[in-house]
Amino acid sequence: MTDGIQVVDNAAKSRFEVLVDGQVAGFAVYRLLPTVIVFTHTEVQPEYEGQGLAARLVGTALDMSRDTGLGVLPACPYVAKYIKKHPEYADLVVEDPRR
């Protein structure tokens, strides 16, 4: 990306990462179930706060989830709030299949 920001899926760590000039600036941890991705925690490093990176991270992670056909369970409060604010992602939300 031309602005030095990219979002990648680090499957080995079960998290999406937002990179700024190649450095991990934040991440969204997930648990992958057969048809659902459960987002459990989102965090941006203090030195990168206030730059809209969490929103970019979560939006891209949700787009990637949609592209792979996964339903989304927003156990992370930030992801739940993001989806509420961006209703175009509401169709991804599923009931907890573990219940």
C-alpha cells in the first residue's frame, strides 16, 4: 500500500495484524471454528493510537472473513461496536455455534 499500512492474516498467531512500515502496530485475535471466526480481542500499540488503525484493521479483517465465507462472532467489544457502526457488516454476524 502506498501509505505504508497493510493488514495481514498471521494464521500462525491466530490474529490479523495491522503493519505500519512493516512493524506490527496492532492486532485482532481470533479463534477459527469450522464456519465461524470468533474475534476475541483487538489492540493497537499506544504509540499508534489515534490514527484510525483499529478501524482499518477490523474493517479489513471483516472483509477477509466475508471473502472466505466465514460467519463472524464479535466477542471482542471493539469488533461488536465497529459492526454496529458499520451495518454493511451486520449480515456476517452469526449466533454462537458453541451454545
